[in-house]
Amino acid sequence: MKLSKYFLPVLKEVPAEANIISHQLMLRCGMIKQTTAGIYSWLPLGFKVLKKIEEIVHDEQIKAGHIPMLMPTIQPAELWQESGRYDDYGKEMLRIQDRQDRNYLYGPTNEELITDIFRSNVSSYKDLPLTLYHIQWKFRDELRPRFGVMRGREFYMKDGYNFDLNEKDAINAYNRHFVSYLRTFNRMGLQAIPMKAETGPIGGNYSHEFLVLANTGESTVFFDKTLLDMDTDQGKLNYYQSRDIEKIVERFTKPYARTEDTHDENLFMEVPEDCRIESKAIEVGQIFYFGTKYSEPMKAFVVSPDGKRVPVHMGSHGIGVSRLVGAIIEASHDEKGIIWPEPVAPFFAGLINLNYRDDECIKVCNDLYEELGANGIEILYDDTDERPGAKFAKMDLIGLPWQIVVGPKGLAEGKIELVYRRTGAATLFTVGEVLEKVSTAHKALLEA
Ligand code: 5CA
């Protein structure tokens, strides 16, 4: 993409309404624009990151054997009256009437809708286990929307729902989600720690939240430091070897780790003092097992192997896809701007032409742009007539993993500069060497 043809409305000033770094950086980089309180437009750069995160979420869900689909944002009130949540959910639910005065709502979550789809189509244990998921916009009329996309009113969420014959199978599904979530966040460069959590308006018996440590986080967490040293990339897995998956869950749930709501000071005191950590954190995902809470009132029954009609056991599993954009920035930035982990970076490299009037610079930049592009590498080429200082500052701000800098002085010696944004390390190479280094780094990313 040539910057002269792109839409990247970078702001010079720190916007007054933003008081945490991720929100400031997202506004300054022209990633989002607030439409009204807690509702944002995703501008091209932000939209690219959102889609990269979404792709990783899909990939790991499909690897775990879960099936993607898409449900609507608007749901009929009747389904929520059946489960009893239409009245329970309170003011966070946005209620809507159509021209015939029929009641609808903008979905804050989808347990009822998916249970309705299930009961209309599945009636035998032979069709289980089944896990369906979608990634769709949600609306919750939060009392205090704040911190940009971190606590929006409209937000993008992955929500998955498992249907199983009994509690044991449903716990296997819970464990699959647990392990797939560890991997999902790991692939985005995040260390998300699973912690025992309260179930809130979703209800149920067990729940874990996945939290990324950050002093701007809204949750308070208490945990054993040894969790920070545990590797969340589990290598190749067979998700249907239930015992193997369960062992991973056991390993991660053994050390003390709880959110404020479930915190037990006496148990926490049993953790050696130098391992006790209390911190602020951002909740990026949550999983629930709630048995027959929805299937019983909504009559989602299957015929069991011994011929009885039994309500299915269910759980639901969410990832805050839009919140993750903010969480990743909170975890990965410096005083100059964002430092994108490669798998979610909007472009793999930025290309800076220091003299837009110099024929040789233009030719080298165009050749690099064409050749890297032909190798499937996304490049943002700053071909504008801005001054070099402004170009450097902009590239640092938007934080692409690599920067390629082409200027007349270097070219006179046959060299251009390659900068690694995370460390700031800058080295002079020939054009051929830069092509090779960037292509090799990109290949490593694809193979990871
Ligand atoms: N039905 C269940 C699981 S699908 C559910 O709704 N879970 S949840 O309430 O925990 O939401 C799932 C994830 O969505 C959260 O972990 C959080 O990362 C994200 N989320 C929740 N509320 C917001 C919000 N107001 N703004 C941005 N992300 C949010």
C-alpha cells in the first residue's frame, strides 16, 4: 500500500478524551474514530489489525474442532423470556421495537439463540459432541464505557457454545477451550493467565477468565508468580485426547490464580510470600460451564443411548476480539508508539523514501515495493512529500515490525537501512540483503 493512496488520518496531538495509552495510540494512529460514547468506527489501519486477530481466533478454534457460523445481532425477546434472562439482564440490554411493536434486543451474547438453533435441529446423542461458534458484534449498554475499545458498548466478540450429553463430556469441551485460549493469546504475543472467576449474568458452575497483566486493567487479580514462567504454547495437540488436554488444564489451575470476586485471602497466604502477586489486569476471554441452565427451560433435549430424553449440558466461551487490539497495545508499546507483535501487525514492514524527488531513491523503493509485494509481504510505502523526521515519527508511531529506509546518501554507497522496531537496531545492507532478510523473517512468521 502506498501511503499517498491510503487513508491514515494520524493525529499530532494526544486526544484529551483518552486517558490510557492504548486508547491514545489508537486515536493518534488513525485506527479508530469514536462515533458516539462506546461506539467506534474502525478506520483502515485499525480494521486490518482487528481482522488479523480475528483470523488467529478462527484458526485456533477450527484446530480445536469447533465449527464457525454466523448469527444475527438482533434477537427476538421471546427467546430470552423462555430462559428467564429477558427480565434478569437489566439495563445493559438494548431493547428495540419494530413497527408492529414486537420486542427485540441487540444481542449482548447468544446462549438463547444458539440453544434455539440446536433444539430445532438436533435430537440424538449421536450428533454430540458439538461446538458451534461465531464472531459477531455485541451490544451492552455499559454504565461507564471507557478506555476506547477496551470497554465499549458495541464490541466484537467470539462466542462459542458446546453441546454435550453429560457433565463429563461438557468438561472436556471446557478444557478444550481452556487450552485453545492459551494458544490463541500466545500467538498474539500475549501472556494471558487463566484465573478462577465468578460466572455473573451468564451463570453456571465453573468459570475461568483469561487475563493479561497491565496496570491500566480494570480487574484486580491475585496469583502465584510461577504461572508467569509457564509456557502457553503447547506444541502440536490432539484436542480429542481428553486426558492429555485435562493434564494441561490441571497444570495451569494448580497454582493459585483468582480474580477479585473469587479471591480467598487464606488460600492466597499459603502461596510462598515471594511468589504472591497482586496486580491489575485486562480480561481478554472467559469460559463457562453451566450444565442445563438454558437447555432445561428451553427444552433442548436429546435422546440418550438408553433411550431417555435428557437436557444437553452446555457451556459458553468468549474472546474479546476488539478489546484485544487495545490489550495488545497496552502490553507492547514504547514512548514512540506501538510495537506490533508480527502476527497481528497491520503491515509487515514500512518503506520510507527519504527523498521523494530523487530518481534513484524512487526506483529502488518501487523495486522493493514490487518485489516484496510479489512475495506476499504487506508493505506500507511512505511515498509522500513529507520531511524525513515526520516520516520516521509516523512509522515509529504505527509500529510496524520492520522499517526499510532508502536515502540518497546510503544509496551512493549501495546501501539502505533496515530497522527492527522492537529493539531499534538499525543496520546498513545492500538492497538484495534487505530483500532476503525481510523475506526470511516473513517466512518464519508464516511457519510459526
Ligand atoms: N456468553 C459468554 C461467553 S461467550 C460471555 O458473554 N462472556 S463475557 O461476558 O465474559 O464476554 C466475553 C469477552 O468479551 C470478555 O472476556 C471480554 O474480553 C469481552 N468483553 C465483554 N464486555 C466487553 C466490552 N464492554 N467491551 C469490550 N469487550 C468486552
